Amino acid sequence: MNLNQVMIYSSKPTETTDFYHQLGLQLIVDSLPRYARLQCPDGDATLSIHASDNDFSDSNIVLYFECEDLDRQVSELKNIGLQFESEPSDQSWLWRESYLKDPNGNRICLFYAGENRQNPLWRVK
């Protein structure tokens, strides 16, 4: 099994698509304002935005995007106007993370974990 597609239902599909495009995802399907699909710049995972009138503001999902040079990436995104909740910081689980929210209030974590993402020191044998 391979998780390779995530769908976000949004009352702001155009703004949401623009946000993820600013994060660096490439627009590959443009049927806005109803639907858009973007592809991650690394790998083959895709993210879809689908128009919806429902309020999903109580989402407890966090989207994680790994960045090789997290500090540089956060700095560049701040320079184009994205607002971050936190500066990049080292975590006790050996990841470096920084958080922001998309136009729907979904929490986004930009992080760098390297080898620790799949092979932490405490990995089950």
C-alpha cells in the first residue's frame, strides 16, 4: 500500500490551490473553481482541492511536507508573504519542524527528518 493522494474539500478552492502552489506543488489539473490537482515536486504524491460548501474547520489532520533545506524553504515562503505559526525548531523526536495553516485552517508542517522519519533510533525491530 502506498499513500499517494490526499483530497482537501474547501469552500475556498482557488485560494487553497494558490496556497499549495506557493508551497511548491505543481498544478497538473485545473478545473477551478470546482477542482484542482497538484503534484509534489519530489516523488509522485498528489494533492487535490475540491469545492465544497460544507464547513470542515474542525479538521484534526496535519499535512506534512518534508523539505531538504527547511530553514531556506521557510525563509523563501515568508518572503512571498506566507505567515508561519512557528519558526523552524528541533524536536525531541529528531525532526526539525515549522508550522503554518492553509486558507481552510488546515495545519501544515514543513519538516526535515532525513533518516529519522522511517528509521528513528526507537524503531520497532
